[in-house]
Amino acid sequence: MLESCRSRERAYGLNANRISLAAFSLRRRETLVRTQIMGSRRPLAPAPSEQTLLCRIRESLDADKAEDVVTIDLHGRSSLADALVIASGRSARHVSSLAENLARKLKDAGYGTRPIDGLEQGDWVLVDAGDVIVHIFRPEVRVYYDLEGMWSVREPGNAAAH
């Protein structure tokens, strides 16, 4: 077996002087040779696909039956985020599960662990997805805070003079 390992090294032109193969057991030597031939043992984390973050968020909320999903574009209006997504859930439990499922799907898609605030209460849950901030409300809490109304105000430079 050792001879076949060395013949593979010679066949593939591996540099046996770089790492002392004598220091490893037979099994480790084979693993080392396999690693040098095939590259890294660990596959790289999947890169986020061409699908945008905003599309992933909208699809997740639609799949989990979120109601009244609204997207507000914040380009040029805020350095906080590029977009704001506001959605409603039918109950506190539904709001919490929407947020948990969204965070899990974003993590699975390669966006990392996303911070979630307000999950315990379930009235208003905020998911910080980086460039997109997601607010998920119970319907009566959404009406009370009226984030759509607050962000739909015109910018002073764009407003018509009265």
C-alpha cells in the first residue's frame, strides 16, 4: 500500500519534500495525497445564487403565507438599508414563525446568521438581513405604528414648494 501511495505521488508530480510523509500513518498519507490531488477536503460554502436578497425574502414570506407584503425602496433616502419589507402575520405565533423561517432560509442560502429582535413577544419582529430590513407585524400593531406612512413622506429636496 505504501508503494502504491508513493507511485501516485510520482505519477501526479506531488512534492513529497514539502511535508514529511514519514511522520504520518498510512491512512493519513493516503488522505494527504488525495487532498493534494483533489484540492481542499472541505467544499466551499455555496455562494449566494444570482437571485437577489430581496427576492429571497419575498419568496420566503409568500411561501409562509405572510399577508400584505409591502416593499419600500430606500435608495438615496437612507444609509441604513437599501429596502424595507413590511409584512403581517395572523397571530403572534405566525409572526414569530415567519421570522424564524426567513432567518433559517437566509442562512441556508449563504447569507449567514441574521439577527432577529422581538421574537419572544411576536407583536413586531425585525429581521436584519443586511441590505434589507424586514418588519413583520400583527395586523393591529402594524396599523398603530404605520411604517408605510412614515417612509412614504417625500424628501425635502423633491417636495414641491407651496
